[in-house]
Amino acid sequence: MLVLFYGNLQDEMHRDKAKKLEEEIRCMIENEDGRVINILEMIDDIQRLGLGHRFENDIQRILDEIQYLKQKGHCKSQKSLHATALTFRLLRQHGYEGLKDFMDHKGDILAKLEKDIKGILSLYEASHLAFEGEDLLQKAMVQTSIHLKNIYNKSESESLEIKESISHALELPLHQRMVMLEARWAIETYSKERMQISSYLNLQSWISTWCSQYFKEISRTCQGTLAEIVRGETVNSISCYMNETGVSEEQAREHISKLIGKAWKKINEQKIDEKTPFAKPFVEAAINLARIAQCTYQHGDGHGAPDCRSKHRVLSLIIEPISINVDKWPNQ
């Protein structure tokens, strides 16, 4: 009986602490005196840490206001590539088309911005919310990918943290990542690098048990062909395309990757299409299912023949504790 009482008391204390932290963060987001870019970066941090659902209404209200001010011409243009690309990405992610004012009329990143790593990384992430026919964003995706790969492979002056962020982004863009797996990575990364967001880290609570079938065939075959052939599972998109066209496996993989890219663009468009027959929760569910499939079959058949990376992802969400450098946090 005493144990039960103690357990209930602890639960109540945790709930009170979480509520206090949530209100603290909400006040930070709604700070009217804060710079727009600072507020947008806070929103980005909150979403990366898997806490977006706790502040959904607050975030939507702020982005609604920013979009309204932009339409009325009262919102000052951002001075940095990072700020412009982040604004575009968050607005489009939350149902607005957004202004693509981070490139010139030819779709080129200005030469003077080529060394702006933070800006290029932000533009790379923003470009993955493109729609079909948005050639400028497609060009931005190609250009930023090249720049980031060059920085990662050739630059010896960049810090380990920057190279880790570049590697993480090039492996899979933020928009296509599973929310809670990204949160796990962000928690450990932010706890080392950015101690000022300790309130977010304190509030973070873990969610697990995800499953996916959406996009399963396309994403599964993109990496799992050889393993499936060994197991006798030879009927998949890549092998069928190879048989039909006579191309090599590498060419078939490239073709399927392009199909995945086109499918993502169609899904992105549903986010702002007012004529879509699908409700917002359905569109969000479809996007999350696509993310799960992408993650499950990114490095092989993570379902039928899971490797060490697939197993680690499951363990990291359900079993393994989160390592956070709390000793470096500022006093609360």
C-alpha cells in the first residue's frame, strides 16, 4: 500500500513538473518582443525533439500570424539564407505554400552564400518540401547536396558537430525522418551542443510502437534487393524493372529513387491543397507512414532481415536510456 502511494505521489510530481516546464516554454514561444528568427528556431527545436504535438495550437497560431504579415507586406524580409529557408520550411510544413525568395531568378544560390553552411543546410532541408513542377526547389536540392558533400569530404576546418549534422541530413532529410527517431538523435545532440534548451529536454517524453505499410514496396526494394534474392524473394520493383528494361541494378535503383521523390512531392502538395478530399489528420498519418517505411527499408530489409542498425533503432526507442549531459546545463 505504501509503495502504491509513493508511486502515485511520484507520478503527480512528474505531471506538475511537466506542466510547469510546458508553460515556461509556451511563454518563450509567445514572447512578443522576441525576434522572428529566434521564435522560428525555437519552434524547429521543439518539433525536432518530438514535442510539437504539445504545442500544436501555439505553433499554428504563430505561423498563421507570420503568414498574414507576409501577405500584407508587413513582415520584414529575412536577411540570412538560414532564416529565409527555415521560414519557408515551417510555413509549408504547416499548410502554407510559402515564398521561395532564397534563390535568384535562375535558381542559383548566390556565390557569396556558398560558404554559409548553416544557410545551405537549411535550404537543403527546405527543398525536400517541394511540389511537382517546382524546378527551382529541385535545383536547390541538387546544389545544396553537392555543396554539403564537398564540405563534408574536403573541409578540414569544420567542427565535428557540423560534419555530424551534415552527415545526418544527407543520410535522410528531416522531412522524411520518423519523428521519434529524430527526437532521440536530437536529444543527445542538443544535450552536448546547446545547453540553453534544457527545458525542452526536460519535457521530452518518449512514445513508441509504430508500424507501417505505406510506401512499403517502393522503399523496401530500394535497398533490400540482394538480401531478398538470397532468400528467394525476387519479385519486387527493382527486379521487375530490370527484367522489363534490361537495365543494371544500379540504374533500376536510381529509377525507383526518382519514383520515391515524385511520391513525396505529391504528398507534400496535399498539405496545402484546399480541394483535397483528405482530412488533415489523414494526410499527416500518410506522411508518418511513409517516413516509417523509408526508415525501415533505408539500409536494407529492416523487417524481414534486420541488421544491427535496425535493431539499434528499436532498442534506442524502447529499451536504452537517453544519455544527457545534465551537468553542463545552466541552473534552472
